[in-house]
Amino acid sequence: MMEWLILFLLLGLLGWAVWAFNRFVKLRNQVKEAWAGIDVQLQRRYDLVPGLVATVKGYMQHESGVLERVTHLRGHPEMPFDQRADEESGLSRSIGRLFALAEDYPDLKASEGFQQLHNSLVEIEEQLQYARRYYNGSVRDNNNLVESFPALLVARLFGFRQAGFFEIELASQRAAPVVGLARG
């Protein structure tokens, strides 16, 4: 009787270990898929940068530092994850600065080409934000399982690791203007 109980417990433990392993594989693949979604949106954004720089260049010769920075930061997909997040934040800040500078050029701001690029970029930034949320949710689920006992035993045994969150500042996210109410 005792042998059957031990056999039953071992089979249960083995069944759970297989389930946990498969769950880790599923979450790892979900994180990869979510990253691919971010990558698609980043590529769409990179594809707009040359047109944006070309449109703005004629109006802002003396703002060449910002234009060069935007061009330089455009797309380095071979970078490690941590550096890529920093580069993406830098690109977002530079694009935001570029749009802020465009406010000083009414002809540029009114140009149809600039408006189309601006609208496309805002749309891409929104899609990027959704992709980033999905990715970070997938990372959260993965990391929760990797850190949870007893699943962490399976994670360590088979080399499943935590994934890094992807936090970037989007060009479309600007600080809300401070509105002062005059007292009088």
C-alpha cells in the first residue's frame, strides 16, 4: 500500500513538473511574441524619421544638433535589450524636442507633409504604447512564475530566467502644461 502512495506522489510531482515546464515555455514564447510586436512599431517609427528630418531640415538649419541626434538614434536593432531601451527613450525625447521646435516655425507646422508625418508618428506612438503594455504584462507573468515557489525549482533546473521590462518615454507623452489661475 505504501509503495502505491509513493508511486502516486511521484507521478503527481512529475505531472506538475511537466505542467510547470510547459507553462515556462509558453510564457517565454509570449514574451518573445510581445517583443516582436514592439519591434514592428519601432521599425515603423524608424521608417518615418528620415522623412521627418527631411521635411524639417529646410526650416531649421540652425537646429541641426537636434536633427543630427534624431538621425543618429534611428534604429540599432542589434543592441542589447538594456541599451536599446535607453536609445529608444533618447529617440523619443529627440523627436519630442523636434516637435517642440516646430512650434516656432508656423510655415512648417502648417505644411501638409509635416502634419501627415506628425499624425503618423502619433499613431505609431500609440500602437507602441499598446505593444509595450502587452510586452510588460507578459514579462510580469513570466517573472511571477520564475520567482514563485515551487515553480522556481523547475525554472532554475531548466534555465528559465526573468525578462526585463521595457520602459521608454514616448514622444507623444509630454508633460501636461501648468495652468496658473490669475487671482484678481
